[in-house]
Amino acid sequence: MKYKFVDESWEDYLYWQQTDKKKLKKINELLKDISRNPFSGIGKPEPLKHKYAGFWSRRIDLYMQFGKVDDPSIIDFTLPADAPETAAILKANKPHQDFKAYVGCAKWNKADLKGFYPKGTKDELSYYSTQFNSIELNATFYGMPSSEQVITWTEKTPADFKFFPKLTNTISHFKRLINVKEPVEQYCDAISNFEDKLGMAFLQLHDNFKPKDFERLKIVIQEFPKVIPLGVEVRNGEWFSNAAIATEFEKLFEDNGITNIIVDTAGRRDMLHMRLTTPTAFVRYVGANHESDYSRLDEWIDRIVKWKEEGLQNLYFFVHQNVE
């Protein structure tokens, strides 16, 4: 999938940096508005939406449209067998009696969780955290979080609640892991305010971030603070299609205690790799708005039970829907 800015691709955006300054300025204004209020305009008729009118209707496609297909009925959603190395990872951790499971959504705002909140709910996060024990925090992707904002989120949730904040797109998509030591430190300083409520940070690489850029990823992983658990989601198909490349980045993850994120989405079955690199399973499940969604979840329950018996320590399972 192309990373869309007004129906153009990421490569077009880079081109605008050199040529169309007017269009670039307009887009950057939009990005700044989003970073100030990450959920404004996402399904809401707020001032931001009116401000950009038709421009906003072709808004930046950053949510889980990735992997969407027109006809889910033709997709084989069967979970593949575990990668051989997964059994060894789990066995090394067995026996482990303190299994923990965290299940949640990607967003807590009313516009995306239609019908979820009782009428009159004023504080969405406070209510959400009584129904789920975790959140895949995408707000931190759209703008660098402040310590004050993190503390506010933390104070609205119960003691056993966990946040899983995504690394800011400045790091992953704009700088593309080049010279990102300073923003990574800024991000880590901010999310450290989650304290015991920090589940795991996660780095989502752009779909066009390829194995040729492996050294950039290696540097970021090796320099990332070891006190903060980290998961990484690679997206480009070349990471999965070449066994030697897959082995190399999986070893990097294992050596540095990095969780290899699994994505179950209709149009990218290669990302359903079932290759654990730590005794933690971080699964991003994308529903297809199809009757198969239920049987898919049933199959996931069976697989999770199997992994738990084999030594799984943590489960982080987040549900996305293209249409709520």
C-alpha cells in the first residue's frame, strides 16, 4: 500500500520536498494539526475537517487499511503452522506460571468505537479502561507525546492497565531511522512516564522500508534503551520472501530481546509469520468485516492456548476493524 498524502505516494511527498513547496506547506500544516490533536478529523466533523474541506476527504491513510481486500471470501484465513524456531523460544521459557494476557483495540475515541460507549460518557479513556486492560496507542505515532499527556492518560486508567505506544512517525516514516537518536530519546523519556503501565513500545516500519536498509534498523535496535520493551513490525514483502534475510533480522531480534510483531490481515498473509523471537506474542488482528472474523478468532484462541502450554509468557492482542 502506498503511504498516501492527498492520493499520492510517499515517493511523491519526497519529490514535493524538492519541488512543490506550496503543496508541501499545506500538508505539513495538516500534520501539525494532527499532532496537536491526533483524533481530530478522524471521522469527526471538527473544525480541522472543515478547514481543509475536500483536501481532508483524501486524508492521510494511516489506519489499518493496510492489507484490506475487496472480497474477503476468497482469502484463506487459516493460521499457518508455527515457524520451527518458535517452539525453541517457548521451550526455553518453560515452565512459566505467570502468564499474562492483554487484549484491546487500537483507538478509544467514540467515532471509531461506534455503539461502544453508554450514552452520556464524557471521558472515553476512563470508560474504555474498565472494559479492556490495554490499548494499542496510535496517538503517539502522529505526534511526539509530552510527559504531561502521558501522565494524564496514566491517571485515567486502573492500576493493571497497559499502554502499547507506537513510535512517532518522525522516527519511522519521515526520518526513516536515519539520525534518530535524539527523537528516540525524546520519545522514550516521554513514555517512561507510563511507569508500570507501559506494556511495550512498538516500531512500525513503512511498507517501503526494505532489507537494504537493515543497518539502520540494527543501529536503532542496538541503541534502544533496554529498560523499555520493544516490538518491531516489518512490512515490506522482501523481509519475508527471502529466507536468509528473514533469518538475519530474526536473529537480531532474538539477540536484543525484540518481539517480532505478527499481523493477521487479509491482503498480507506473509506477515502472519508465526515466528516468535521472545516468549511474548504481539498480535495485530485486522477484521475483514466478514463472517470469517469469528472463526478466525476461534482459531487464534486455540493457537494461544497451545503457545501458553509450550511456555508463552505474555500475550498482547489488539483488534482492528476497517469499518467499526
